[in-house]
Amino acid sequence: MITEDKKEEKSLNFIEEIVEGDLQSGKYTQIITRFPPEPNGYLHIGHASSICLNFGLTNKFQGYTNLRFDDTNPVTEDTEYVESIKNDIRWMGFEWQNELYASDYFDTLYEFAITLISKGLAYVDDSTSEEIAAQKGTPTEPGKDNIYRSRSVEENLALFEEMKSGKFPDGSRTLRAKIDMAHINMLMRDPILYRIKHAHHHRTGNKWCIYPMYDFAHGQSDAIEHVTHSICTLEFAPHRELYDWLIEKLGIYPSHQYEFARRNLNYTVTSKRKLLRLVQEGYVSGWNDPRMPTISGLRRRGYTPESIRDFCDRIGVAKRENMIDVGLLEFCVREDLNKKALRRMVVLDPLKLVITNFPEGVTEMCHSENNPEDIAAGMREIPFSREILIEKEDFMEVPTKKYFRLAPGKMVRLKGAYIIQCDDFVKDENGEITEVRCTYIENSKSGQDTTGINVKGTLHWVSAAHAAEVEVRLYDRLFSVENVASEEGDFKDYINPESLHIITGYAEPALLEAQEGESFQFLRKGYFAKDPDSTENKLVFNRTVTLRDNWAKAAEK
Ligand code: ATP
Ligand code: MG
């Protein structure tokens, strides 16, 4: 899946080619794009792709990008969403030229409608939505003209004015473009331009009770802003004809629409409507739950802006829809965090280990690199003592063939500290191993080792007396099927019930200095970010991603 996409990226970065051609030919001296979210939810990874494309184009070629809130539907919109959208775009590393709202153009759009009516190119229709649907025809049969279509300009102007002034109830009338009820493109069969909706708008309040439809707001807003390249997703390709028709008939700035394929990630949903339901129905803790594919969820999970931009670059721009493997997103964040994240040792499933030849009550300091990939990150101190904790899975009573960790008689190195040898272990009445007893090898301390002993395994560990208890949240995919949208029934039936495990981890003291949002590599366990739920007494960490792709491993087995 990944390789196929990379091929596409090379041959199909067609939008950049178009822009370059337009600048070279002198068609434009400056390009203007816009990112047009509807403020009815939080931005998700699909939007990230559109953000990178729109802002990326104007960063690369001379130009700028407007942030335009497509707030023409009064009932679903909210200022909370507006703020989150702005916050997420800035966090991604982009800055818009102008912050604009389609609702700011309501007066102009109303004037545009008057222009169309005056030219005999729009009419007020008294049909119900059912009647309109019935008259529309099918892709193979033409639609039918109704009696309202032949209304005079004067009558239309008067009725439209009355629609605006609140005389008619919701749904009783619409304003429609007068194009061609037999047009081969169904969207050109007298599309609705305005509908009546007595609803409060988050910005215009109760000023309006008629609201423009998407098709009568989007292209017109583009034209008002002199957007040169209006980029949208493929499902709008059939709308382009109407987009061009309206611009031509209104004689306004000729913006052009270009389409690219929506980006879908496997094992998740990227539809604000569905994500809203997960939030409202309590399947997740909120829009920024670390399992959510929202930008705010990814941020909280520990994703970096660089990793998301890298992901968007790698998937590139495609002309046909496809499913992107979430593994690629995980790969991108591993790449980035490997360079940046400080290393810390945290034991997630502890087993007590006693070093019988190390004195009781003594603490010895060991030193280890904060990040072997970045010498400038320096070293940290790690306390070592007689009782330490290792992972349960790092000891085996009867080791299998390729097991290079601890087992009776075997040696391993404790990372940054000594080589130890396992002498014995203790079991409880249930047969569970409760303690491993070892001796440490003198002169084997990391960096000062003169023993010449070669060990195959290195374990992470913490000193039991110095360990800090932290809450660790381990995440798995939110959905257990690859293509959620293609499954039958309710998408919520496919939620993975095992998507969150909360455990206690035992951390080396240096982890206590973590800042909110800071990322760490917990040695051998993955990358983790400090969660805002942390308090002074209890730190909380989210696992961003494991060090390797566990799913790929599981699939191989
Ligand atoms: P949703 O179905 O999640 O509500 P939308 O397309 O309705 O998505 P908008 O807020 O209208 O969301 O989208 C803002 C911009 O982001 C649009 O230009 C849209 O085409 C783009 N966009 C939305 N989802 C995706 C996606 N999955 N892949 C690429 N671009 C997307
Ligand atoms: Mg939309």
C-alpha cells in the first residue's frame, strides 16, 4: 500500500505542476489558495492533508493562503470549533494571510442572487423538497420544468425579498438557478441557491433566515477573495460545472476549482459527523482523546507537527481515492521522535530483582545518554541499588533457544549499569516467580568495563527504592476492521473494545522532570508523551507508538 502511494506521489503531484505552469505562463503573478473548513467539528488527519497541500503550495510558490470558515449552515456550527481549527493549523506550522468567514459575504451573496434573478437566471420555487426531487429526473431521464420556473423577474424579486424578510416558514420556498432541467449533469438541473431556515447563526445571529447553499457560497467566496486555485476533494468534481457557470453569469473573478482524492486512513474514520458521535456517545473522552484521528488527538498522543507534515508529504496528492495505511503515520512519528525524544527507563510490568552482592542501603549513580542520536542532549544520572525492577518478560525460568535475556545461570547487562548474572529465583505458592536473585560483576560498569565479558542482552530497569509510579496509557487501534466505512451496519459495531489499557509504570527519577506534551522514548517500550491529565502527584503518559510495528509482526506469525 505504501509503495503504491509513493509512486503516485511522483507522477501525480499534478496540482504543483498546474501552479508552476500558471506562474510561468504569466496567468498569475501570485497564487492564492484557501483552506475552507466548516466549523462543525475538529480537524482530522484528512484535513491535515488538505492544509499541507494548500499552505504548502503558497509557501513553495509565491502566494498566500486564506483561512475561510465555511459557515453557511447555521445549525451545526460553533465557536469552539473555530478556535480549535485555528489552534490546530498554527500547531501544524502554518499561518494564514486572512481569517475569513463565508458568513461575512452574506450581503454580497444576496446581491449576487438579485443579479441572477434580474438576468432571468434564478427563480423562486414553491415546491416542497419531495416535489423538487420528483421533478429532477434521473441520470438517464431528463427532469421536468415546473410552473414556478416561468415566473417573471419582478415576481421573483418580490418573492425573494419576502423570503429574506421572514414571511415564509422553513422549507416552503427556495431560490433556484434557472439552467436546464434536462442537463446531463444532474447538478445543473436548476440547483437550489438559497433555502429558508429560521435559525440562529454563530456570527450573524438572527439577521438572516435564508442561507446560501454550498454551491452558491463556495465559488462566490473564492471569487470575492481572488482565490486562484480552489482545491477541493474529488466528490466536488461534478460541481465544477456549476462553479464555473455561476462565476461566468455573475461576471466575477474567475477562480478555478481543482480536485484531489480524499485521504482515508485504515482502522479509523475520518468523517466529522462520525467522530462527533464517538464524542457525544462517550466512546472516547473527547475530540482530543489520544485514540482519535483528530489533529488535537494526535497531538495529545505525542505526534509532532513534523511527523504529520512528513506523512502528508509522503502520501502526496492523488487523483483517485485510496486507503492509507496507519502504519505509515506511525513510521513517520517514530522517525521524528527517534531524533528528538529523550531516553528514559520505565518498567511496565515489574519483577523484583535482588543483587545479593550489592550492599543494602547504598545508592550508586550510573550515567547514560539522554539520546544516543543527539550527543548535545547530554547525559543523565540513574540511581542503582540492591533492589531493582525489571520487566517480567525479561526473565524466563527455562529459556527458549534465542532468548538472550535473563535466565538461571545467564548474564545480561543492565542498561547504563553493570553486567549481572542470575543465580536463583523465588516462586510463590501459585508457582509465580516473585523475585530473581543475581550477582553483579565487578568492574563491568558501562563506560568503565574492563571485564571483557560479552553479553547478548541489555535490559532496562529501575532502582526499586527510587522508582516513581506513573500512569501509563497504552493505546490500540480504535476500530478493529481495516475499512470501517465499507462494513455493513453501524460503524460503532466495529469499535475495538481493547483500544485503551491503563497500567502503572515504574520510572527512573529523571522522568519526573517531564514537561507537559514532552515526548520520551521509554527504552524498549516505545515513545510516550506526558498527558495534560498529569498532576503534581501523578504523572500520566500516553504511548504514542511502539518502537516497532507490532501489527506487522503479528501478521507475519
Ligand atoms: P468531513 O466529512 O470530515 O466533515 P468535510 O470535507 O465536510 O469533511 P470540511 O470542513 O468541509 O470537511 O473540509 C475542509 C477542507 O478539508 C475541504 O477542502 C475538504 O475537501 C478537505 N478535507 C476534508 N476531509 C478530507 C480528507 N479526508 N482528505 C483530504 N481532504 C479533506
Ligand atoms: Mg464539508
